[in-house]
Amino acid sequence: MYELLKQDGRARRGVFHTVHGDIQTPVFMNVGTCAAIKGGVNTMELKTLGCQVELSNTYHLHLRPGDKLIRDMGGIRKFMNWEGPVLTDSGGFQVFSLAKLRKITEEGVRFASHIDGSRVFMGPEESMQIQSNLASTIAMAFDECIENPATRKYVKQSMERTYRWLIRCREEMDRLNADPETLNPHQMLFGINQGGTYDDLRVEHMEMIRNVNCDGFAIGGLSVGESTEDMYRIIDVVEPHMPTDKPRYLMGVGTPCNILEAVHYGIDFFDCVMPTRNARHGNFFTWKGKMNITNEKYARDARPIEEGCQCPACRNYSRSYIRHLIRAKEVVGSQLAVAHNLYFYNDLMQKIRDALDGGYFEKFYQKYRTILGERVED
Amino acid sequence: MYELLKQDGRARRGVFHTVHGDIQTPVFMNVGTCAAIKGGVNTMELKTLGCQVELSNTYHLHLRPGDKLIRDMGGIRKFMNWEGPVLTDSGGFQVFSLAKLRKITEEGVRFASHIDGSRVFMGPEESMQIQSNLASTIAMAFDECIENPATRKYVKQSMERTYRWLIRCREEMDRLNADPETLNPHQMLFGINQGGTYDDLRVEHMEMIRNVNCDGFAIGGLSVGESTEDMYRIIDVVEPHMPTDKPRYLMGVGTPCNILEAVHYGIDFFDCVMPTRNARHGNFFTWKGKMNITNEKYARDARPIEEGCQCPACRNYSRSYIRHLIRAKEVVGSQLAVAHNLYFYNDLMQKIRDALDGGYFEKFYQKYRTILGERVED
């Protein structure tokens, strides 16, 4: 259940109550696609980085180790020893971005596994069944994620099918939650808005799906080839049509600036692989902007990545040492970098919530909307 | 300064006093070749795994990031934020095992870097200078490590040169330690015994080098192609010729059984990449023997790797989860596996010391000398 605590313009400060604990929003979910944060941060460490919600993936976990195995081990949370809430992505995006030889019909999608090429079928019911086995806190609806640009005709057809799929997801999830053998009878379902970059289709689709009884709604199909201006325009256009009593989740976005901007438009939930993926290449996010640690000027720099940062990398190691580790491709380097970047993203959300609580969000937003996208100078 | 606390047969329980803290022996040094444990355990975590001494490598650090950089950053211990003692290997072994196009003369070795092919020269003086820049607690002498088998003629020639090199190492280290600009004026030097698999040459060489004023002596050139029987025979033959008032270090060895056996012969120091290298492939060491976690029978096993083990992997995660991580090549998997294996090796040494302290080492040795080499059955 979503509780709106405070509003500043369109920006919302809230709490989302779940059976696995409260989520303070706006929130950034930390991505552990295969039930582990890529780069070497385990779930014990994740707690210390300020993570509230872990995000895993239906498609990946279905293929390996298998959702039935995870069910037998007590569900995804017990499997990876994470006590807090978990959101599972539906597999829709991955089926369309990773799998090969896919064939889409009204029933669902037939595709070849990216691991061993074996043939797999996934539709709304299968996605719900897998997510029910995973027993996540929040399940995502199974949708078609269209690459941008796409023709208006295709987008319209696809979003109508995604709407019909959402109804099937809802029915299947109701059936599964009522099953006495289910691991999480309170599993929630978020619907996903699609419609490409066509404002009217986006609004039309949002108006359709909001009539389905979901626990939250996401904007999907962004950060998939469109411009940043298109992305912001769509959020701006869709947001007023989203229910105010339910959380809004902008899927797969984005840079610290993108997140700050989207909070300003009224978004509550985020996820992105950017902090982990960038970390592995030595790209760090800080309150003064971005820095790449492999730069020669950091070779003898005894300072931490960011002065005052309380992450394990900054509390214990110098830029010089971390630069060496990243260049030598030592795993400890990527581990420290991932820890810093996740800490930064989680801390960014904490500072955003503080600003909303304290009534100075607009000032905070104006100050950081440019700084966070710049290059660190010192 | 080495203090012998207790002896049980040939096995020795001692303390090695250094300016960077006492080392309780027998001890296993945890290998961080490039100033980091491979697989993702940082120096903060290393403390919690019972590690007493970290071991880094002269050859690797000279090439990257450069020993002068590390000197400028305050030495290897400050660079990697490790307060305890550090032993640096001399680079001899790596020059002979990793570098290409090497040419050996009385002066030293000219070779091509394995990173960028650039031409490098290293002799006894250069190795001491680099290790002085690294400012480790213990420096190793620069020697030639011969592959087994080798002809008697070549081994004799080589070990005589290694002896002459040791004298040059001693002189150079004395000069460096007296330099007012040196970071660690108390840097210690260990000599290295060579002689291939020829018992008489081994003894002859040991008798030569023990006259050089070293802080400890190592047996080098083992675990490089000879049989386990040859290895044990050489330790058996050389050990009585090693000074009793100085620590003895068996370089690059080995399995838990090898270590237990060598302690039984009177060895005090060990190092090996086995716990880290095996971990990355899902091979775990336990008190019931070895196990490979990728085995199908562990797919749904909710137990920890080893019941009762206090390492971070066993305290928090199941065999099922760790198996999944190793199979999915998630870094968290190798990180947990490395943590377990290092914890096991350090714990093995602790239990060996306890057995020596408690006067039941022979019983301990008889019990575990076979078990530790077996396959876990459950």
C-alpha cells in the first residue's frame, strides 16, 4: 500500500508498505539480475550500502538456476539471503533484448535461450508462474518492450496486446496468490505503460491499464534508443494519467541527472545497471560529477574517490590504489567501485528524500541537476 | 627475530617478531600478487579471515603500477591499507615462469614484460631496490628458480650463481636499510635454498647460504614439476641443515596435506595460490576434504559449504546459492569461495598451532594427513 507523505510540486515523498518491509520513496532498486550484484557485492554488504530493494530477473533466473529450484530453496529472498523486498522484472524486456529466434503471438513469445539455445515459451501466465515461484515482493507484468524508433501502427498493435496480456497477468497472479501452496500469497503486481514515443498512444495506454487492479504502475520502453528529450517529454505527458495512490516506477533509468529529473516529474521507483556497469570500467559517480579513475592524474592521488563518502571504498582506499586495481583488472577494484557507485545512488535517493522531507527539494534539484552530469575537475 | 616456543618432534611452534607486528608460526601467507587478493577479497575483509601476513610480488608490482609509485604512496602496506606484515617475493620465480625472451648472465636477467613486451633488467641489486621501494616487512633474495627436471651440471652452476646473488642481495639491502630516505630501515631478508632434486646439491647450497646473515631461509624451487615424494624427501634432507634460530619458509606450497606434512618436517612459513585459484573454479577446502560445488548433488543443498565454519560464505549462504553463483560466473561466487578457502587455510594453521601448543600435534597430524586430501562424501 502506497502512502503519500509529502508533495513538492509534482515530486512525491512516500512510503510503500510491503509484507517484506517498508520502502521509503523515491527509491533506487539495486540490480542483481541473476540473484547477485554484478562485480562482487554480496547481500550482506548490500545492506551496508543503503539498499532498500533488490531487483532480479525472471528471464535469467528461469533459465539458470531455474525458478523451481529457487522455489524449493524457499524463494529468491531466502535463496540469496536478502531480508528486504525484492522486485522481479517480468522477463519481457530480456526476451526482446537478449533472446534469439523469437516469435511473438497473442499467446506469448517463443525464443531460444541465450545460454544454450534451447527453445523456451513465455507468455503472461508463464511469467506470473515463474515470478510466483521466485516469490518476490513485487512482480512485473509481462509486456512487449518495443525498440525506438518504431512505426505508429506497430506500437499501437503492440500496446493493445500488452494491455490484454496485463489482464491475463492479473488473473493468473490472483489465481496463484489464492493457491494454498504459494510461497508469497501477498505478491504484488505492477502494470507497465508502453506506447513508444507517441504521446497520445502513451496516454491512451496509461488510461487503459490504470483500470486493471495493479499495486503500482511502471513506465517501460524508455532508455531504449530514444533521445533524453523524448524520455522527459513522455514522463511529463504520462505522469498526470497515473494513479496518485500508487507508486510510479520508471524502468531502467538512468543517470543521476535522469533520476533527479524524473523525481521532479513525480516518479517514485527506479532501477538501472549504470552504477554497476560503469564501476567495472572505473567510472565513478560523485556529488561533484563523474570521474574515470584510470586517468593518469589520479596515479599518485592519496585522496579517496570522494572526500567524506562513507562507502567502504572511500573509507579505506585511495584513488591511487583503486586506479591500480582497475587497471590491473583485479576483482577487488571492481568490487570497491560497485560498492561506491551503489552507495552513491542509494545516498542520492536518501538526499532527495531528505530534501522533500525538509521542504527544500526545488533548491536541491536546481543545484544538482547540472553538477551531477559534469566531469569532476580536481 | 624468531622465538621458538615449543617443539614436537621436528614440528616447531614459534613467534616471529617484526616491526609490523608478531607472526605466530606455523603461518600461511595470503597471496595478493598485484597488491590485491585475486577473486575479490579486500584488505579490510582479509583481517576477518584470520590472515597474518600478506604476500605480494616484486615482478608484478615493478611492472604495474611501478615500485616508485608505491614508494611515493608510502609503501605497499599503506598503499593497500594493510597494517600487518607483508612479504614480497623477489621476482626471481616470475621472471623465470612468466617473462619472455629472458637472457640470464652473472649480472642478472634481461627479459620482456608479460604486460607490454617492454625490455626490463633485474638482478640482485634491482630486486632489493624495488623491494626497498615497496617497503615490505620481509624481502626475498633474488634467485634463479630452475624447472624440474634439470641436469645436475646446470643445477650446480645455477645454485652457485644464486649463492653469489644472495651475497649481493645482502650487501645491497644493508646499503638500502642504512639510507636515511628508506621507508623501512628494518626490512628483513630471507635467503633461498635451491639445488633442484639433487639431495647433495640441496644440502651443499643450504650450508653455503646459511653463512650469509639472513633473517630467515626459504626452500625454493619446489612444486615446479617434481613428484610429491621428491618434494618431501628434499624437505626432509635440507631441514636439518637450516638454522634453528630462524624461520623456515617453504615457497609456493601447497595443498592442506602438503602443509601439514611440511610442518611435521619443521617448516614455519607457507604461501600458495591454491586457495584462491581453486576457489574461482568452485573447488572448496574443508575439514572433511575437498568438494567441487558445481556437482549436481549440491543443486538443492541448503547447508553451508562446511557446517560450523565461521567464514562469511558459510555464515550466510547455502551450497545451492554458491553453486548457482559459480555456474553463472557471478563475481560474488568467486569472492565467497576465496573467502572460504583463505579462512580455511588460516584456520588450518591456527588449529596446527593449537595442536602444538596443546601437545597433541602428532595425533592431529595422523588424523588429518589423509582426510584433508579426500573428496567430501556428503
